[in-house]
Amino acid sequence: MTTSPITLRDAEEQHAAQLFALVNASRDALGQWLPWVETSQTEAQVREFLQLRACERRLGASRTCLIEMDGQPVGVCDLHSISHHDRRAAIGYWLADAYVGRGILPQALQQLLSIAYQELGLHRTEIITAAANLRSCAVAERMGFQQEGVLRGYLYIRGRHWDARIYSLLAPEWNAAP
């Protein structure tokens, strides 16, 4: 378990080199479940992704954050597919291999949920993860998300279709958490 404070910072274009290095160091583990890893083969591709997310942030469609420990990036979490009309968003997250299992992700996701519910005024957040990605499913469940169902053949990763689990957390449930 980590004792260092975990902070979130908006991911910007200037973070491309650091993020690329993290992805590259954890490529096999991340690529097992995250299809975007295949299209993140160069620092320039990561920079393009960050430019796209900066545009989406200005439009209110996403919020991509670096997860930092001791001032250094260790992963990313985000709100994407934000619908202000329906007051909902999807959540994505990943950590570099060296930081998995250290209690970092729950701290980061609590901060992200605070952004979602307090700052953005959302009512619902959801996590969609491969049903076979047991670590990611466990994160959602530990964070109080409720599994709503299984989406058959929903994800296409490394040439194969995977079932996905969809989890949700509503603002009143988050506010009621101890």
C-alpha cells in the first residue's frame, strides 16, 4: 500500500513523452485489455491523442487526468463520453505495471468521482471492462460500482471479441459512501 499522496492533473500535450514511456514499459500488460495500446506505438501518436483529448475537454466531452505519485505520472484516469444532457460519463483507467497493487487507483478514482459528481454535476458514471479482466472488475466493485450486466462480444481486442461487464455508480450512492 502506498503512503504517498496521489494527485490528478489534467493531461496535456507536454506530457506525451512521459506517458509514452509508461505505456511502452507496460505495453504487454496494458495491451492485453486496452485496444488503444496498439495505436500508441510512438510518442507522436500519444501526443495526437492528448491533443484530441484537450479539444474534447474544451467542448466538455472528456476529462483526461494524469495520476501522479510524488509528482511523477504513474497512469491515467478519465471521464469520457460525457453527456451533460443525461448527466453521465464513462470512466477509464490504467496504471503502469510498477504501480499496480499499491492502492493508487482507488485514491485516484475517488478524486475523479469528485470531479464527476461535484465539479461537473453528473448523476451517473459507468465502467465497461472486459469480463475476463478480473483486476479491473475488482476495482469497479471495490469502488462501490454495481454490475448491471454483461455485454456479449462488446470489446474487440487483439483480434478477438470479448464479453464486457458494465458497472455504474450514481451520485447519491457515492455521496452515501463512508
